[in-house]
Amino acid sequence: MKYPNNGKRAIVSSQIKKTHPMTEFIFKVKKDIIIIKQQLTIVENFVNVHPLVYKMKDLGWNKYKVFEKIKIGVIPYRFTYKAIITDEKDSVNIVATVMGLTTISMFFTFQEEDKVTVIHERLIIKSPLPIKNYMNRLIEKQHKTMFNNIELI
């Protein structure tokens, strides 16, 4: 079940910092680190909070087949890709290979500050295609929505 906003809007702030070839996003969420990590690493939870992922299949050994739908203009486009999700003590790492051409690496670290969890996301996109700026904007928007959804739980 996706988490509808039901007229409520969590206040998740984000900042962006670009350094070649990495982009960093900073999100602030009023949830405990443990809850946030559970939403990122438990398949059912991740599907519920991510705005574009509608299904995941566990392939074993931290590998997953991810089913995603995105609108390109007005045209809905569905595709799958493989991802590896690892849960470390103070971080969650997700590495996805999309269509065999693009590798997206996302490294999330967490800090608690005054009843708020600060999430630092480092994003690295490697692709021969000229899509990095588009993907940076798309991922920032997706993840802001995802962390809003987590805060509303």
C-alpha cells in the first residue's frame, strides 16, 4: 500500500550539493534512524514508500529485481533493473544497473540531531548517455517524496 498524503504534508527539507561526479542531497526527517533504515532495506516497506517502485523481487544475497514506472512527458514507461542493497551500521547503500548502460550508486548515511534524523545521500551516476542532470533532478524529487512518505508513517 502506498502512503497517500491525505491532505497532510510532511516537511522534509533537502539541500543539493554537486561535485563532479557526485551529487549530495541532505534530507531532514522526524523519524528515528532505525525506522528510516527499515523503510530503505525491507522490500515491502521500500515499495510502500518509494513513489516510482511498484514491486521488488528478492533474488537472494542482497540482490533484487526492481520494477519501476515513470512518466516521460505524458507517456507511462515501465522497466526493471537489478539492484544491490546493503545495510551497514550507520549507512544504507543501493547500487542499481539500469538497462545495462547506467549505474546509479546511492550511499545514505544518518545522523540524529535534536529529534530529527539528517540523511546525507551521495549519488553517483555513471552512464555513456547524457542523462546525469535529468537523473539528478528526478532522483532528488523521488527521494524527497520517499522521505516525506517515511515521515508520515
